[in-house]
Amino acid sequence: MSDRTRRAIVMALVEGERTVGELADGLPVSQPAVSQHLKVLKHVGVVSDRAEGTRRIYRLNEAGVGALRDQLDLFWNRTMASFEQLMEEDS
């Protein structure tokens, strides 16, 4: 999620399902670039897709987003605990 384009794709998908073309229209990158970012997001489980005729419709994968949230919470909690410990040692 460190990539700005991937974050923008996720934020667009928060609003609802989108095709690659719809996502690319709102981003300053090409449609093939959006497809590559979606491939990565799909691989890690953050998005899923379904076929509708010749198009792919992308949406957020709730389980994948939940797992990502859990990882971020774990990271944040460990960071804050380390900070608190450091502050207590300096006191």
C-alpha cells in the first residue's frame, strides 16, 4: 500500500465496483498500468474481480482489507508500545 496509485485505486473501490477503464479515467496513469496495480492488489487479496461479458469488474475484498487492517493495527500497536517504553526509560 506504499504506492500512491494503489492507494488511489483502493479509495476508488471504497465507493463501489469499477472496471479498469473507469479506474484509469480517474488516475494519471495508463490503463495497462492500472491493470498491473490491480494484479498486485488481487494477488495480495485486497481486491477481487468478476467477469461481466468481456470486462472485469473489480471490488474490494472485505476479508483482504480486514487482514490488511489487522496488520496495520499490529504495526501501530507495537510502534506505540516501543515509543512508550522509550519515553519511560528517558524519564
